[in-house]
Amino acid sequence: MYPRTLAVRLITAVLSGREPLDQAIAAASGEIPSESRGWLQDVCSGTLRWKGRLDWAIDANALKKKPSGWLRKMLLVASYQLIAQERTQPGAVVSETVSEIKRREGEAPARFANAILRKISEQADQWRALPFPASGSVQEQANWASLPEWYWQKIKAQKGVEWASEFAKSCLERPKLWIRARSAEWHPGAWVSQGPLAGAWEVIERGAIQDKEGFATGEFIVQDLSSQFLVNEISGKVLRHFSKKGDRVRALDLCSAPGGKAVGLQWSGMDTVATDRDEERITLLRQTVQRAAAGIQILSPGVLAAGGQEDPGLFDLVWVDSPCSGSGIIRRHPDVRWLRSEKELAGLAAVQSSLIMQGWERVRPGGYLAFSVCSIFEDEGPRVIARADLKGTVLETWALAPHLAPHGDGFWAALIQKH
């Protein structure tokens, strides 16, 4: 039997305790049997990814008696399995769930749950392939999209209903895991499939990535396809500019942890310096750099502010991959959509503006600033750059999303040349 009650506890930690799912799972790691770890990750992520649609299915079948609390979360987990989880046995899902509810809540709630889950099981295909309710209420559209109402309204207002619905639909899918190879000629083996970018590989076999051949020796890093695309685009444009002069390119990755961008820049042929505003994340950055690109220089957060002998000076490229709402990565991190509030966006925009100015001060005349956020909200992308009013030329911008090629995480990025 699978640890359903533990799954409910973890989902409660996210929805009620406002704790990121990864942290909740890490805190409970001692209670998770090794054989159940994959199941628990999938069920918790999937339930949060589909939650809006699942709530709709539960309430539609419960009619006036809407379940709440622990009982509702048990129904959410079971409904996810019935509607969206692959290779599941509906009869076993209903039986196990009802038995657990009966043990804890009693006979009447168990009968109630049994009736709802059997109806949802019969309707599973309909709920999974539910057409977009174009003439429905805001709440119905948000439930279909599995997003908070404010989230759905914001995306729809900024991008239009067609873009918003396609984005939401793509974010119900399970994300792919991508790696970036040090060399485009390196072939890892049968556990991967070649991707659309040079050196990009999709992981198609299960198992711990750190146990794969080439991980310990730094032959590859884990990096989403959109991040790989941006590193390729930005490094390519900057390198082509400076190659005409025969100069080595110095790059600063200002918000570097866990280190994927810095490694990509170093592998492209740049001399890279990396730091992060969060001291705790520097440890993660060091681990990545030591394994995959030991030539990268790592600075502690205070060095850039303090100046002095260790000050690295100006750079040809400064990349600011700023903290943001994470609205572009809700397919990969489905808890994010339920953890963020609209009020937080203003504070994040202030952080982004501050980091842009810090980065701009480190760009030498004629050099470049790359700014990126894993967000689809305009408040965190083009509007931040417009407010910064930098004395430079915006050479190119990129707006990436899961439903658009190359179908990785959502990002907005800009490359600006300093006058």
C-alpha cells in the first residue's frame, strides 16, 4: 500500500503551511520508504499540478456537500491518480483511499468518498480531456487551467485567452528532464534521447541522475532546454562580437546558483566569474563548478560590494538571472502557483530593478548585459527593463514558454549592449 496519508501531509504543508514541496519532502525524507519515494514525488507534484481541475471534479460530483480539510486532500490525491496518473489501477486507488478514510473518519465519510471517487473514475477521460470553457465563468476557466483565479486573470489579460489556455494546458503535462553535454560529440548512451539543440539530451530512463556515467566527471549537467537555448543564443552573439577583435571574453554570472548558466558560458569559451546573492546557495554553486567547470572563479556575495584587491573589475558580459515569481516553471514546480501571491510581484520587481543596476555597473562600455527571469509575467520582464532606462541598445529579447518551441520552461530574457 502506498503512503497516501504522508502524501496528504506533504500537500497540506504546501497549501496550508506555504512550504515549497521540495522542502516538505526533504523534511520528511526519514519517513519515506525508498520504494515509495518516486510514487510520492509523482503523486504530490501531480496533485498540485492538476489541483484546480481536481477540485472542480470533486465539487461537481459532491453537489451541495463540499468536502474539506483532510478528507478533501485524500480525495484530491485519489482523483489525480484516477484522472491523470499513468499506469494506475482505478479499483485499487478507490479501495485503498476509502479504507484509509474509514479507518480515520468513520463509515459515513468513507461511503461519501466511495461514491464520489467511483463517479470520477467513470468520468476520468472527460475530466482529463476537458475542452476549454470559453463561455464559462472566471472560476471555471481558472479551475480548468488549474491556476488561482488571480493568476489566470493576469495571464489572460497580458497574453490573451488563446495564449493563456495553451500555456495552462501545457503546464498540466509532466516535464521532461534535460541534460547539457560538455561536448556536442559526447553520446551518453541508451538512457537519453537526442534533443533539438546541440549537446541537449532528454533523459528517458528512470534512476538517480547522479549515478549515470559521466555525471561525476562533469561530462554533463542537468539543465532545462530553455536555459540551454538562452545560454547558446546569448553566448553565441557575444562571442561573435568579440571574436572579430580576437579578445577573450570575460563574463560575470551575477545570480549563478546552482551554476548551470556559468558552466554553459565557460564551456562556450568564456572566462567566467560566478557569484550569488544568497550565501547558502554558493555551496550548491561550488559543487556544480568543481564537478563540471573548475576554471570558473567563484566570488562570495560581499566581494563585489566591498571592492578592494579582490574586485574583479568590469566585464564584457554580465548575466542577471533574477529571482522572480517562477510563473514560467509551474509545470516543473507546480507548488509555485499555489505559493505565490499577487502582492509579492511588486517586491520582486524592486529586487529585479536593483540587480539590473548592479549588473549594469559591471558592464564595460561596448559590453553586454543579459537579463532573464523564469517568468511569463510582463511585470517581471519587459516592464522592468523599460523602467531601468539603461543607456544602451536592446539587441534582442526572447519570450519562451512550455507550449512554444523549444518547449522548455517559461522565460523572458533580453540582451542589451552598453553605449
